[in-house]
Amino acid sequence: MDEEKKGALVEMLVANSLPIRMMESETGSDEDDSHDFSTLKRDSLKDLKYNYAMQRLIVDYFNYDSMQVTVNDLQQSVMTALMDLANDPLVLEEFTGRKTSENSDKSNQVPPDLPVQKTVEDDGLVEVFSAKMDVLKRSWGETSSREFTIWFPWHICWGDDPSAFEMYGHTFESADQSEWRPRLEEIARGPDVSGGGYILKEIEKGNYDVWKTTISSRTPRWAMLRFKNALKILSAQLNHSAYFMKSQTRANRLGRMSGDTRGGGRWTAIQRPFGVFYVDEYVDERPYTPHWGANVYHRGGHPEVPLDYSSLIDRFDTHLPFENLRVGHEPLLHDVLVDYQQGLTETDHRRSFINFWRVIEELSLAGQGQKEVTVERALFALELVTDGDYDPIFERVANEIWEVRNTRTHETGWIHIGTEHEIVAKVLADAMIGLYLTEFVDTDGDIDRSKTRRVFKWATKSDTTREETQKALNTLNRLHDE
């Protein structure tokens, strides 16, 4: 980010800091006490500006993922720096228009919480703010990481228990009851944690195996974010392996009425667990928050999902553990698995369709607006992964999809995206992901986009064009040899 943009964002934050708001209210006129209905709108706009500037600056100044913290973890520290700036006499004068007296009593000035050598007068607002951010980086760098153990009741009932799964460099494995139950009971009795008691009762009532993983982090927030993201990708991979090329929605597989998604999405119930609980390595010394905790995401639990690991291991083994993943460096296949999982767990067929279409569109590398080309490349993937053994109805409906996304959704009288489009989009998304896993993806999850794009372009040419091109290449090779 260039200095001009930084300056604008810093000014936006300072202008919307608490002392400035207080001074604005003090200088306002009290003569007219009628209701000003624009006040709420102005406050909302200030909040929007403040949150936008805060997010952008934190992302720009901090490599927060490698620091093992989240944007929310850093906000309070950044606000401290802003309060320092907002209390600077020169800044107050600039933003409020009030002249500061050269002989003002310095004893009334609040000392900065983050003192730095640079000054607004000599170096400018952005330089002082940047210096304070450097202080924060050093401070967070001196904060040691600690190991969090995270347990979660998994609603998957394995016919043959897998030993463990690897994701993001973390091991997900079954937990022993003698280990997790005393911890959960202790958390449930704790005065400062809600949710522990509910999780314990739900585990006892339902049919859950408790699994665990360990994550090194500076804060509980980053540990939980890392956990949730890793489990989301793992769930997507299990779903892709278990329901690959399946065209029956979950309701149909369970013999329910179409659209009945009780306890799960339209395609699967494998999703985020209803709750988690955790402790860090210091919990025995300090048995209170933030060294332990419990989060409930969904009340009512989740229905059991029976899976036979041996039946899906071959396809699951083609998936990647994304062990060196860093925020901002997610490979393409990782990102589309997020959309794929969202599509599987949606309860509305139109939203499912949109997510599956996004998978197809991203993996087709066709470019924005190239919907017909996108479907053409998806059908090529379907041809390859099925060896051409698929019902013609898939091709017929697939050729409608680009019209549905391009034309019909904007026409008066076009009712909705149909379930047939959703089903075919799901199968095409399966095929595209499968093709990438077997043909295009490197071991680290990256792809050679230009090479993949050339393969798609060649493969989707007409047979006549390919034959003519091949003859021309053969002629050139023969002439070269002569």
C-alpha cells in the first residue's frame, strides 16, 4: 500500500476515534433539540469507515497468520496506538480546528501508551503510526506461543476407524475418554465458560466419537480459526471421496421427501461439529479463561453419518493435506474445496447450485463471463473421469447451465434455478476436482495455470480441428527432420 493510501486510512481511523467524537459532540449546538434522524446514518457511516480502515491497515502492517494471531486479536493494540495519536495536541488541532496553546499545561496531557521517538510535528502522522506498529510487532513477537488441545464430538460413525488424518500440519485423531471427559467436566463446572455443560450432555445423549488435535498459537482465537478452517477442508475431502459423482441428494438417499434437510445440508451432514472445547498447556496452573473454553455452534446436535473408510480411502488418498498453508497463499484447489463444502451443506438448492457453479468456473480457468466455455471444459472433465460412461442427460442439462447463469435468471417469468441444474452442477464439480487431483495439481497444491489452460483449449477443440492441427504438426516435424 502506498503512503498516500496509508495516510488516508490512518486519518480515517484517527478522525473516528473516541476523543474526536467526544470533542465533536461538545462543539455541537444545543439550541435545536429536535430529533436529527441523520445521526444514526452518520454514526453507521463512521463505523463503516473505522472498521474498513482498521482491517486494511492490520492486513497491510502485520503478517498476522505467521504471528499466530487474528485481526481481532490485534485490534485492541492498534486502538491503543490510535488513542495515542488522537491525544496528540497537533492532531487534535488538525482534526477539530481548535488552536492549542503553546503554553498549555503539559501535566494535563495523557502520556502515550506506546511511546516512540518520532513525532507528528517532525515526521508526520503516518510515520508515527508506523513506528507504533513496529512497537506492537516487537511486543507480540515477545509473546510466546502455547499449545492448545482442541476436542470435538464428531458425528461420523466409522465402520473401520482410521488411525488419524493430517491437515494444515495438524493431526486429527480419536481421543480417549479418560483424557477428554475430566477436562470437559472441569470446564462445565467453571464459572466463566458457557457451553461446556451443554456439550457434555449432548455427547452423553448422542452417538459421538470425540476427536482431538493440537495447535500451537499465541491466542485462542487463532487456534480456533486454524482448527475450523482445517476441519472444513478435511470435511470437504471426505465428502468428495464418499459422495463422488453421486447424483442423489441426502434426502433421497435417506428416503425422505425432497428438500428435507433435517440435521444437515442437501447433500451431506458432514459439517462443522455442533461444539468444541479446548485447554492450553498452562491450564493446570491457571484453570480459567483464556486457558480453557467451550464453543457451541449448533444446538440440537448433528445426525450420525455412517462411513466406511476402506471404501473411500483410494479417492481420499488423492487429496492433499495443505500442510504448509498460510493465509493469503491458498492454492486454487484449497479455495474451491471451501465452495464445494458450502454447496454440499446448503439447505436451498439454488444456493447449492451457485457454490457448485463457482467451483466449475474457478477450475475451468475460462475467465469471467465465459460461461459456455466453462461448461465445455467441465464436460471434458466428466468425459475423462468417467471414461465416457455417463448418461447423456448430464450433457443435455449441462449445456443449459450457462444459459441459466447468463440469461434465464434475469428474465421475467423464469421461476428459479431448477434442482436438475443443481444436481448436474454438483456432478460436474466432482469431476473437475477429480481431474485436478489426478492430472493437474502439484504435491503442494499449486497448478501450472498456463499449462492447464492449454490442455483445456486443445481438448475442447472439435475433432476436425484437432486432426488438422495434428497433421500440420506432423508435417512440420517431418520437414524439420529432412
